[in-house]
Amino acid sequence: MTVDNVWSDIAGLMPPKAEREPKRRSAQGDTFLDPYEWMRDKESDRVQKFVADENEYCERRMAGLKTLRGTLFEEIKARVQQTDMSVPTRMNDYWYFTRTEEGKQYGIQCRVPIRGENDWDPPSISAAAAQGDALGGEEVVFDCNKEAEGHDFFSVGGLDLSHDGRYVAYSVDTAGNERYDLRIRDLKTGEDFPEVIREVSGGGCITPDGKWVFYTRVDDAWRPYCVWRHRVGTPADQDVQVYNEPDERFWVGVGTSFDEEQIIIESSSKTTSEVLMLPVSDPEGTFRPFIARMPGVEYDVSFARFEDENGDIPVALVIHNVKNPNFEIDVIDMRSHKPPYTLGEGVCVAQGSPSGCEPPQGRKFTPATRAIRYESVNSLSEISNNPEILQGVQGLRIEGIAMYRNFVALSYRANSLPQLAVMPKYAAKEDFLAGRPWGFGGIVPRVDGKLYSIGMSSNPSYDAPRIRYTTVSYTQPGELHEYDPETDTDVLLKRANVLGDFDPADYAEKRMWVRVRDGEHVPVSLVWRRGLVPALEGAKEGLTDELIEAPRELTLSLEDMSARYDRREAPMFITGYGAYEISSDPGFSVPRLSLLDRGVLYAVPHVRGGGEMGRAWYEQGRKLNKMNTFIDFVDVTAALQRNGIADPKRTVANGGSAGGLLMGAVANMAPQLYAGIEADVPFVDALTSILDTSLPLTVTEWDEWGDPLHNAEVYRYMKQYSPYENVKDADEREQEFGTRHFPAMFITTSMNDTRVLYVEPLKWLARLQEPEVEVDAVAKIEVEAGHGGVTGRYKRWQEIAYENAWCLAAMGIEE
């Protein structure tokens, strides 16, 4: 069954016809006539009518998939343990946990009091407790289901508790526009204080004594730019602004330090950051920088101490990239002098690999740095003063460090995956005082043939004797562990329960590599159900060094490509992102099982622009290197098809937000490789948005995409890939690619999205639906939600079922 067959009962139904009203956009000596810019007037009658007509058209086109949608939704529900509870986490005098209850959309935050100061073993989760029976002394902290009553959309921006657990500052968004209302609740009485602080940014913090709240506000461009102080119990109009960030590239956040000794403001752009501090004992004082801002330098800091019988050693743990693009961690003995400190001060305990990276900001190319720049990202790291565990790995990037009373944990990336190492605190102190490399030991999940993500879990208490961490893979549900580095004891606290006949052994995953057209090796993750993808039967699993080549030419039509194969190839769902140094790491998905069980190969090209291989991977996919992101995705797709793994006529691609830009670009560059594309909240009118400084996020995005307003080279570069203005008519495609084929398109957007404005996907949709373009495109337009789509788990499952039904139909899968 194909998309056309599903919709054959309504043959002749035509999409809404959008008016063409060309508007001139002129910049850098170039003019673009935009026929659909009028859609930016969100409240106009014709925009509202166009949205309603498109939603009606989409529903009529999707009517034939109603049964499949219902089946997929029921499969999701049947596999999820809908009444459940998390493992309690200790914070100060309570154990906190989350409950979910069957039939309810949202989680319920609960707690029970600790049994004593040395109570570090969480209350046991009996079968009855997991199914809803209350624990002794249990109380509800925050029930999102009650708070969400009467709202179609509900999102919590943050919950922050006073040290004694009596007061909670919470913020909620009921429109989807990421502007929150902040309130303070007394959990002893269950009553809110009378003041409501309107339209703040998400997050914020309450001081440990519960007397003050610090929060951020956004400007007209939706940028959190200033911090305000509020005295609990007073009118909001008496609040005081304590910090203002004038640089439009920077976003501001505020919170308390891990040790609850400081109020911390962090102001950061895509490439520069600064931390300011204020003692919680002086909430009306002046914030001062820990280390003064340096252009092009990112840093963060946390505070801890080495306990010592002769007097504790207070230390600052600073992670920064002033000398190393992949970051280093310095430990500063704070007894040496008072702030401010300087970056590079202290003892370096871990540093990333500079291979493939640009030199740090302000440092010019030398023969040595130029040689490093042209080393492969895949070069093995050999840095003499690094811990042994960081030697001989690829793409080494330092992510962070955390110090507790009994242990120290190091987070880093290596070999394209997240990693976690830990050591006893006493051993770290000895290494620190002796000036030698720290003896971290890696935590390695004890399952072969899997691609694991691993990371620290909730560890909010400094005195916790053991570290909690989580692991998850594409085929193994998430697990929560507790590890004691002194005794090398690892205890499984909880494994996510997938109901029904699910067995991880029925599924397989592997990471292989594709040599793309410029010679770089791009990692790609593959996930499948055993026995349903013939080309991968008996293949090596887990992290492999298997390398395949991308084809040198992509000019064959989809029909000609399919004729080359023997029909052993699987339908493929291929998804990517590739921006902001965000890594697409392994994760488990219940809805994905419905695709795998129908024989679909799930593929994730880890394209440049992400962070999988460290900072160099990001640098090679941003600004004037952005085309690498699109080429990587195209070349991986073509390599999997040409090597007989995936069927071109049943390949569907997916990406959202910046990944939606990726979808629009690859559709224009290589339409013959895809039967269908799902683009979620896609950033497809990139050049128009990045030129307009009045729009949300524009100036902050110049560090990611470049500044086309002031740089002609950036303008020309972005113009060649911005999807909306590069859509070709069918005649042009036939001349360039030898085929009129263009993938069927399914687009999602939200009218209240403040990150990718609705107007971008709507304009793109109208262009794709022009008769001369010959594209089958539909869009589902949410009128209540924001950038993340609908809220509530059952609503979200319905949305996923809706989207996956379209993707399966595009692959020709009937049920």
C-alpha cells in the first residue's frame, strides 16, 4: 500500500490554493520576491482561513489511515506500564519521586520524609507501591493533572524547593509560547502566596531559606535577558532587576549552586559564557563575575571541597575551552586568593583532543595548530597528563565534573558515544595534592552488542555515599544504577518495564561508518528487528569499525535505483539533526518498536553540526561549513541504499526544527533518494529569519549560521541551501536529476511556536503545493501548542501514531 493507494478514494481532492502576493526582500545586492510573506500576519482572516483549510485538507487526506493510526496508538498503550513510580531520590530531608497513573496525562510529584540523617537507601518500590499504593508518610508536592485542568496545553517551566522543603516556586505555560506565570506555594498549607509574576522565562530559583525568588524575563525577541529579585509575599510590582544583559547574542539563566551557597547567573551565547555569583547570605547584594567574560570562550564552574582533618580545602571546578576547543577541567585551590580567578589557573585534571578543531578564539594558526586542524577527527587521543582512561580514544570531548563527599565523577565523549568515569574522593585528593593524573575508572554497561548512552542521574545530595547513573540503548530500556567506587559495587535500582511480549534479544543495533564525498568518516546507527532485515542478518553488532563508501554519483531516478536491487532491502526510516553541537545519542523508544516489528530499518546518521565526535564535528557543520550536514545525510542515505541495506522506494526521512532544515535541504538536493519526508516544526525559511533582527532568536543565531545581514559571503552561502527559496519546479528537477520525483511531504507546525515561527513551514507548504512543483504535501498545524508540540502523554502518543502511520504508508506498509 502506498500513500497514493491509501488516498485513492478521494482522488481529485486538491490542496488549498494560497494567494501569491510577491514581497521584495533585498540584501547584499540580491533581491528575492517572496510570494507568501503575507502569511506572517498571524491574526489576519486569510491566514486563519488558510490554516483551517490546510488542517481540513490534511484530515481528509489522512482519513484512510485512521485504522492504522488507531492500531499504532493501542500498541503504544499496551507496551507502557501506565501506572508506575520512579525510584525515590533524596534531597535534604525528603525522598522525592514521580508517579504516573493510568488514564492521567501527566506525572505527579510526591515525597516521603527520610528515616534519619544516615538514610541513604531509597524506600523500596513494591509491586503494590508501583501500582499506586501510597508509601508511609507520602504527600503530593505537585500534581500536574490538577494544575492542567481547563487547559488544552500545559507545560511546567520549573519546580524549585526551599532547603526545608516547605516552599516551592513553580512556573507554568498554558499557551505554548514559552512565557510562564510564576507562583510560590506553601506546601504545609497547600496554598499559593497571593502574588503572581506574569510572563517570565522558564526556570528560576527560590533561595534555601524560602524568602527570595530570582527569575528571568524575556525581551520582544523572546530572549531571556534580565534577572529579577522577588521577596516572597510581596507584590510583584516591587520586584527589582538585578542583572541586564545588553548583548543580543546572549541568553541569561539563574539558579542556586550545588552547595546552596551562591546564587548563580549564567549569561551565554553559542560561543561565549560568563558566570556571576552572589552569596545566598546576601540576597540584596551585587552579583560579581567569577571569571570575566572572554569573547569566544565558554566556561562553567561548580564548588566543592576536599575534606581534611587539618582543615578542608575549598576548590572551584572550572571547565573551559580557553586553550583547548574540546575543553579542559581545572581544579583551583580557592585558598590561594579571592575571586576573580583566571581561566587556565589551577591543576588541569582532564582535557579533550584538539584534533580537527579550529584554534581557540584569539589564537592564530601556527604550523602546530594548523597540523592539528587537518588531523582527522578520528585521530586517537594521546595527551600525556590525561587520566589513563582518556588515552587512545577518538573524538575526545570533556563534558563536566561533579564532586561529592565520597566520590568524583567525570563525564566525557569518546568514540562517538557519551562516557562516564568515577573515582573515590580520597583518591582524587591524593592525586590532586601529588600533582599527578587522576585515577578515574570507567563505568561500562555490562551488555555486549549495544550502543549505550550513559550519564549521571539525579544526585542532588552532596553527602550521597554512592553515585546514581542511567544507561539506555536503542533496544534495551533505560536502567537506573547505583555504584559505590570504593567497593566496586553496582546495584540495579530499576529497569523500565515494557509490557507485552517485548524481548530485547529480538532486536539488534550497530554503529558503522560511511566515507562521505570529502573523505570524512560519518558514524551511523542502525536498529532493526532480527529476521526482518535480510542484509543485516549475522552482521556484527554494537560499536563496529565497519566502513562503507558513499556512491560518487546520485543522478539515478528512484525507480532506476530500485531496479538494481534484488528486493532484499528493507524499508528505512532515517532521521537526523546536526546542529548546535547536540548529539543524537542512543535512546529507547516504545513507539519505534511498532516500526521495527513491521520490518522497518531505523537509521541515524550522526552528521556534522552535532557533537558526537567532539567540537570539531560541530565546527565542520556550522556557518560556512553547514553544507556538510546535508551532504553527510544524503551520502549516508545513498550508501545504505547502494549497499543493498535499504530500499530507495521505501525510504522515509525525518527531522525536526534544525533537523527540519536538514529535511528541506536534502529534499531539494537529492529528491530521488526518498519516498517520503516528515519535517517537524522545520526551520525552512532560514535566510529570511536570520536577516530580520526583529524576529525571535535571530541575533543569537548568528553564532550558529553566520550573519547574512552584514556579511555577503554568509548571505550567498545560506541562499544556496535555505529550503523555501530553493524548491524546484518539476521540469527543473527532471533536467537536473533525470526524474520529476519529489518525496511526499508531511509537515507539522504550531501556531504558538516561538523558536521556529509557524510562518516558515506554512510558506514552504504553499510553495510545495503549487501545481508546477508537483509535490504531494500535507501539514498538520497545531493551534494551541508550541515548539515541542502537544502536551500530555496520551495526546503525544496519538500524535506519534498519526505521524508514524503516514510514514508507514509512504513505505507501502498496510497495517
